[in-house]
Amino acid sequence: MAGKTIAEKILSSHSNTDSYAGDIVIADLDFMIGQDGTSGVAIDSFNKMGAEKISDPSKIAIIVDHSSPSPNSGVSAIHKKIRDFSKTYGIKLYDIGCGVCHQITPEQGHVVPGDLVIGADSHTCTYGAINVFSTGIGSTDFAAGMISGKLWFKVPETLKVVYRGKLPKGVFSKDLILKLIGDITADGATYMALEIGGEAISSLSVDARFTISNMAIECGAKAGLMETDQKVLDWVNRHSKKIPSPVFADKEAKYAKTIEINIAQLEPQIAKPHTVDNVVPISKLEETTVAQGYIGTCTNGRLEDFQIAAKILKGKKINSNCRLIIAPASKDILLDMIKDGTYQTLLDSGAIAVTPGCGPCVGTHNGVPSDGENVISTANRNFKGRMGNVNSFIYLGSPATVAASMLKGKISDPRNFIN
């Protein structure tokens, strides 16, 4: 028998088949999520399918995070539809202010290593950091999953990514994933699973690993999988009562390709407008003026991200020509920030806090930039109009890069601000 990748093993076990890349399987789902931008359409599809019941309400959550709180009456009507549907069918609802779906789902213990998970949001691949095959699907597939508890999958080929070397000062997990996306381009791993490892990954916290898996979709991948280690098990055991079933690739597993990236000399990376793969070292962009900074999102809205920014901003004030918006990825993170003083430090520096949730990232209600303005953001996308204005320009970087840039009023190397 041939060896298998993590993706092949999880999809085989959940479909009760001996499957390999290219096979079509119908697999049992461990969990599924929706958010307020997609769940309204999923509910409509559910009703059109003539469904009368949910397969297992305990395996579903809907999180109101994209437009939270609601910016207008049209969105409020969708929120009401979601609340009514959740109540009718006994589905777990995380309402406004709870946080971002991709933080809430693992943080509240809904997913553990070895699980198969779908989400009506493209960045569902985030949970791959804790050894979950999780992938984004459309609203109709979400409805079908809710009804049947199953979904069909084409087993993806796997691209193996090995990060070698020690993380240099001022370089973070966001820089690692931007480097990969810049190297292989936005369609470099289309319909593949990434299997991400190496000593550089082992050295990272689980929070930092989520950042990398979150952006797997930005190079076209279906999933961004990592192996389970003790850090992951400790993290999962703190957050979940479910029993993890870690999955490891076989030594003789077949990969579409293997990429090695040595990070020993890596400098902070920036994705320039208007594509995520338009990546350059920060040294090529210094002196680029920025009007707004944003720290948050499902990519970099975790406690560690804000702590990194707070160390740079402590005792200082952001540039008078800038505004810095912060959005914790969950209410629990906000409470932790308050407890350890991170929140106070950021507010004292001049940061503006918004409700835990997606905030300015989605461009519906918070922090829409003006025409011609440059934004430096920790988000995962910088497409034209992403933050609500097609005439603005979004640069992507780490929380450290955003914090440093807010002090100078221009894109700045965080290594100059870290002792």
C-alpha cells in the first residue's frame, strides 16, 4: 500500500474508503460553520431544498462577524433571519461582539486534530494549523451539509512546504506566509492541500501558526495543514473537551511538489496593492506614506499579535497624520488584552478600538479609507475595494510592521523598533 498525506488520510477515514489524490469521496463532517455574509443565502438554499430538519445541530455554528454590529437595515434583516433560523433548529449562534468565525471555532473547542470541517467562508482553512482538514465552501454546499451531515470532496494533491532556519528578529509568521505566496503566486497551489512544517514552524506558537494556515487560500490551496505537536495538544486541551485524533503523513507519502524556504536571512515582507502575491521585502517600500493602519482580522487579531504591537507602541504616540484601528478577533481576546495591559497600551498610543469581529477588513461598516489613501493592514487580502473603497491602496504586513509604520507615518521596518 502506498503512503498517504494528511489530507488523504483524513478524507479516507471520514469517507470509509481507501482514497488518494484525485478520488471523489462522500465524507462525514465533524463540524460546519457559517457567517452573516453567507448564511442568509444558505438558509434560502436550505428552504428551497425542502428540508425539514438539520442532520445534527451540535455540529453547526453560525457566527455574526462580518457586519457586527449591523451597519444598515438590510443587513439587520439578514441578522434576524439567521437568529430565527438558529433558534428554530437549535443551532449554536455567536451573535455580534463574540468575534470572528475563524477564531471562535477553534477557541470555543468545536474543532480538534483529525477533524473534517467545512465553512461558508474562504478562510476556513485556518484550522489546518491544529491538524484539521478544514476548507471553505459555498452557501449551497453549506445548506447541503447541514441537511445531510456529509459533503462530497475531490481528494486534493498535496504541496509540501518546509520552512528551514531560525526566525530572525522582527520577522513573524505573517512574513513567512507572504514569502511563500509571493514565490509561488496566487494560483501556485490551486486545489491542492498545503502540508506545512519544518523547524521554523515548530518554533512558532499556535497563534502564529493560525496566521499561516489562514492564508493558504491566497495561493489557491484548499487546506493549510500542519502536524500535531505538544504545543497543539496543550492548546487544544485548554480549549476543547473533544478528543483529538492527530493525523501524520506517512514517510512514503506522495507529494505533487516539495518547496523548502530558508528564513535565516528573511526580512519583513509586504504585499503591495492590489494582489496578495505582489510581495516585496520591506526595504523596497520604506518611505511609502500611510494614512491608516489596521491590526485585527482572522489572520492577525489574536492576543500575541496585539502584544507584539504593544511592545513597539508602549510609551509612544502614533503619527499625527495616521489613525490606527484595532479589532480583537474575539471577546475572550479582548478580555485577555484588558487583563494584561495590552489594550490600555494600545489605546494610550492613540489606537481606536472597534467591536471584536471582522471590522474594517470586509469593508462594510468600519474604517473605510478615503480616495487615494494608503492602508497598512494585517488582513489576508488587499484586492481593489476590499476595505470598502476601490480608490484606496492596501498593503499587507505583520502586526509589528503595522505598529512601526504608525509611529513613522510611512511603511517602516519593525526591526528598527525591536530591542
